Amino acid sequence: MLTPMQEEIVQATAPVVAEHLDVITQRFYPLMFERYPQVKPLFNQAHQQNGGQPRALAGMILAYVQLRQSPQKARETLEIVVNKHVALDIQPDQYPIVGECLMAAIGEVLGDAVTPEVADAWSALYQELADLLISLEKQRYQAFEQEPGGWRGARRFRIAKTHQESRVIRSFILEPEDGGQVAAHLPGQYIGVKLTIGGQPVYRHYSLSDVPNGHSYRLSIKREAHGVASRYFHDQLNVGDTIELLPPAGELILAGNKEPLMLISGGVGQTPLLPIAKQALEQGRSVTYLHAALDAEHHAFADDLAELRNAYPAQLNTVTIYENEAGGNHQGRINRSLLSDYLPAQARCYFVGPHGFMVLINQELERLGVPASKRHFEHFGPAEALNAA
């Protein structure tokens, strides 16, 4: 807990820190990787290069400073961080590393403005945040370990089967090497993956692309031209090979009660939405499923959706948009007019895809009157505001 003097210092210096926070976080990561190279594999370096990870860290710190006097709101805001950390198996002894390097970055950027008193106040604030995250993550680790089929840390899974879903997306069916039960996840969640590539550990998150079944998980992974992990999955791993999985996590889950759903995906963005569609249909809810792909070759899960249409003809409406060719229901890109044509009254909307795609969908849904409380989305990477300039 901060002392009254530390509270005053944080409040007085918060505007200065906020003004320079982007520069601070951009300096923080290289500094941490230099001092503690063992933590570098926990971070996708592509997100370092495009600035996504530093922006996400800056946003999290600012949000906590603004919300820390409302503990419940602070916990809700930090849920996305907790989910990412749980799927990476982040441990308490890693938090001092972050604290040391963050304070060093603040000192480098702000210079003489960081007096010993200012440093102590912001160190105390970081420790308060770290203690909260450690506590929330401990609860999640313990709860998952106690579930039927749950585990702690990493668990080895064997690739039982693969299936090419599209030109660039392949599904991997994973079964536990120990032959035991597999803990259930919530449709829409992702799971942490730990690989060893070139003798080095590599961590990633991938959406679980099917509903839970108690004996396996399905990952459906797009091969990215420069993706270290995705190319390893596509080019190196085969049936019988093993990888390590960490606990499933994620907050993109089915909400509401009886409202109709509109699920909007671009490319591999289908992976969390397809299990949500299955869950909603099983509950008797109507689903409008809009999917945008480059062309028929890049259209994944067509067979899955055909089976769902046959099973739920009165509940499911699928709409396919091909950007580069005819053959779907529409050609071009999803726009406000198309969304308006298919948007059910009072619908709860979920959308996942590239960042620019989600920015557009979010804006158009807002203009069509869908409230923020009914617009749900997830980033395949560090979280970023969709309405940021």
C-alpha cells in the first residue's frame, strides 16, 4: 500500500509519466532483454517491432493509474493481462525483473525529474500492481489445476491428426501424451503453446477452434510468411510429434442470454468465433455468421459450417464475402451497407480479424446503433484500442 506522500507524488507526476510513457515502454523492452535475455522468448518479437507490445504496456499502466481507486474496475480491466499471463505461465519471480527494468527506463527517459522520492513512489505503485496480478493469476492457476483434466505449468500433447482447412490454415488435433483427460475450456478462448525451435523456447497463443470434448484440443493456425512459430507448425511438425501446452485463457466468451448473435470474421479470425457459434446454436440462439476471405482457396471451415447449417437450418445464416473473386454471397469487402442488411435486431456482435478490419467493423457497428456493451472483439496479439488515432 502506498503511503499518503507516495500517493501525492504519483498523482502529481502521473501527467509527466503519461506524456512520455510511449518512449518509456519502447526503451523498457530492449533494456529488459539486454539485462535478462531469458525472458525474451515470452514475447513475440513481431509485436516488438510493430510497437504493439509497448503500446499495450503503456495502456495497461495508464488504465491502472486511473482505476486503482476502484478495485473492482481495476480487476476487470486487468483481466486481459491476467489471461495472457496465465497462458504463458508467468510466475511471481518474474515480476521483479519487470519492475527493475521499468524503473530504469523511467529514469533514463525522465532524467533528473526522477528524484529518489519519485522513484520510490512509482516503485511502490508498480509493486501494488504486481501484487494484484500475482494474486489474480494464482487464483486462476489453482482453479484450473483442480478442474477435471486440469494441470499446472506445461503439459505435453501429441499431434494426433492434421487437416488442411484452406490454402494457408491447417488444423492440429492435440491429445495429451499421458493419455489423461483434457480440461474443458470456454468456447472462444485461446491456449498457450510452448515450442522449442532451434534449441530456443518460443511461446505463442492460439485460439481453440472447436468446442471442448474432454479428450483433445484443436488449434487452427495460419501460416504466416515470416511467422517463426506458424511456419514451424506447418513446415516441421507432423502427426506423432509433441508440443507443450499451458492453460487455456481468454475473455472472448459467449455473453448474454437469448439475443441473436452476429459473428464477423476476417481470415483466420474465424478460429474463436466458430466454437462460439456452435455453443450458441446448441443453446437455441440464432446466429448470423459473416466471413470475409480473399477467395475460395483461402476460405477455411466451409465443411464445418455446412454441417452446422444442416443441423440448425432455422437458426444459422451464413454469409461469405470473397474479396478477389465471385463465388461467395458477395464480392468485395464488408461495409456498413452489408452489415446493415444482415444485422439482426438487438444483436450481440463478435468480430475478430486483422487490426484494420476490426477498426472498421467497430466503427460501422457503432454507427448502426450497436452499443459498446454488445460489441465484443479480440486481438491476435497485444490489445490495442480500436478507436485510437
